[in-house]
Amino acid sequence: MRLTAEQFIERPPKSLPLLTVIFGAEPLGALEASDSFRDIAKKTGYVEREVFTAESGFDWDSLLSASNALSLFASLRFVEIRIPTGKPGKEGSQAIADYCARLPDDTVTLITLPEMDWQGKQTKWFIALEAVATMIEAMPVERAHLPRWLGARLARQDQRANDEALEYLADRVEGNLLAAQQEIKKLALLCPPGEITLAVLEESVANVSRFNPFQLVSAIHDGADKDKAARISRMLDGLNAEGEAPPLILWVLANELRSLMRVRGTTKAGRAPHPSKARELERTARKHTPDSLSKLNLLAAKVDRMIKGLDSNNPWDALFQLACGIAGVRAGLRTWQSG
């Protein structure tokens, strides 16, 4: 069975399966799902708890020995296995497969992992987990769904906000759900139950949004063009303020540009896009002609010269122009201060 962290949190089961795996890219979702699992285990009688953290030098035999041993207090047991790196190694991989093959009847087991990439999900030990476990994935909340997510969190503390206020709040916390949750809890302390106005949010909520260059790519491909340039500008502002290296941003944008050129048939360079990404690339590619893509390629080369100090113009201004150009929206003028 597969669930998202939100599904597990909102509709917790009355009883737990013998094996559950929580993993994913969103720390808040993974943390809350794990806390919910522990709470259910405690309430349903799994009071004897053992925690194993598979760090460097971990003895995997200790896990197998514990699973084979009788409960110390003849009670139900809760075993938690934490694998912070998501890479158990050869010995650990075999131990996990063996554990999955002989799950103890008196024990519920929770395995926590970080985000797993495509290769990690193809490993034998992860496949063995999928065969017998309930898999709970903590997925990032996309920008389009963030206002609804925030509204649901406010509702839990008997508060609400209109669409404009939720959009404002989403802009301030995008990419940083841990901080978003802290801001929501702060509102519970500052404001009584009921409506929270935009004016109150403007006075109360800190700008805690966090971005990475790959989120910038997602913004470029978002379906709606309305306010897209403003969002790209805000994301580049954040990346600049956080000290992100312009060469990495340029590399990500140039890679996306090459993918669009491949889709349009103007080049055969680069790998074919992953099927999950092909549709968004095709949608964005329809906004371009071979000539427009060629001009963007020349702009990318110019940005590279700016970053290397061979051109005196500000690379952040040009990155904004490049990102908006790839997105197929009008950029306008924008100037960044040195970070």
C-alpha cells in the first residue's frame, strides 16, 4: 500500500501494519507522519520500544537478533529503524531483505528513510520493503496547492483566511514547510479564532521562503503564465539572498534550454527527457520557435561571460531575463543588489 504523509496524518489507521516505511523529500511531512505512527503504536499497546540507527559501523546482526528474541516483558513491541543516509550498504541490504521475509508477529516496525532517488528505489532492499510494507511518502507541497494546505492548517486551530491572504502567506513560506508550520502556530498565539486578515499577516508573518534552482525550473513550467515573471523574480531574489552560486543556476537553466531545443528538434544533444517530464517540456516548447531558442542559447552564453567577469553586466539581471525567456513570459526590467 502507498500513501502520502498527508493522507496518513489526516486519516490515521486504527491499527498498524507489521511494517511501515516513511520516506520522502519533505521533512515536515516525514516528521509528522512518524510522530503520528508513534502515537498510534503507543495507544494500541506497543509499549516496548527499540530504536536502531543505521549509521557508519552499525551492527545489522543486532537488528536480526532483536527480531528473533522474545519480548522482554511479553508485550507488544515497537521497533524503529532509522537509516539517515538511505544507503544501508551490502550487509544492511541483506539484513533488511531477511527482516522483511520474517516479520515478527508481536512487533510493528517503522523504517524511516530520507528522499530516495530513482536508483535507490530500484535496489533489491527497497523493492523488498515495497513488497510487504505500507509505504508513506512525504511529498513536497507544490506552489499551486500551498494556499489550500495553509488553509487546512489554519482550520485545525479554528482560524481562516481569504484567498488573497492565503496567497500572500504562500509567497512568504514557499519551499520551507517547517518554518511555515511555525508561522501558523505563531498565528494561533497572536490571533483569536476566526478570520485572519491580510493586514494582520503582513504585520505578523516573516519571509521564510526557501528555494533551490530546481524549484525555479518547476516555476518555469507551471501551467499558468499569470504572475509567473513575478514569481521567478521572487525565487531568484531568494536564491541570491541565500548565497546560491550563479553558475549552478545557469547550469540548471541551460540544461532545461537544451531539453527544449531537443523537443523542438533543433538539436540532438543531451538525453531524452524522462517520461514524467516530457509533457511539461512539450507544453513549454510550444511557446518557442527555433529562432527564439537560438536567441536564448546566445543569452545563456552571455550570462556565462558575466559570471566569469568577462562582461560587466549583472548576471542576476540576465538570469532573470533567461528564466523568463525560457518560460515564454515577458520579463520586464529588474535589478538586484549585490548579495
